[in-house]
Amino acid sequence: MAVLTAMMVLIVALLSLAEISEQRGNPLIAQLGVDQAASATQSGGNMEGKETRFGIGASALFTIITTGTSTGAVNNMHDSLTPLGGLVPLAMMQLGEVAPAASARVYIRC
């Protein structure tokens, strides 16, 4: 339970960081006069390189899970993330499969 709790705390913290940074958008683009606020006609935030049908929340979640389990699947471009949003998949790759799905495979084999 301690290992599962540590993994979940890590995933929730990194997911929150990624989602908040992506939803805020890029302040340098805002200086150019581009409206990044959420409204009835747009989801707001940094939508570059993301599937519009999934939006920022699902894209951030998918990015965290796939980089944490080394599946290689993507539904958004990691190079299009904001600096803090891009830090999260790099941290998950560096930690090397600490997500519960990857650990469950190890437990099943034993």
C-alpha cells in the first residue's frame, strides 16, 4: 500500500502541474493579442498540438500515463507543451515506469 500511495501522490501532483500550466496558456502569446481564455467557442489555454475532441484535461492525463508506463502512444505533441507542462513527461520518463499500470504488470508476473 505504501508503494501504491507513493505512486498515486506522484501522478496526481504531476498531473495537476501539467493541467494547470497547459490551461493557463503561454503568456508570451497573450502579449501578441491572442485570446487564450476559455469561452463558449474555445476551450482556452494552450491547445497547440492537442486533439480538440479530447481537450487539455484528457491530453494531460494521457501524456502522464503513457510516459509513466512507456507505452509510446501519444494523443498530443509533447514538444507543443508549455515549459512546465513539458517538464512533467520528461520527469515521468526519467523516473521510469512508476505508474500503477506498469507496476501491476510486475505484480501479476510474480
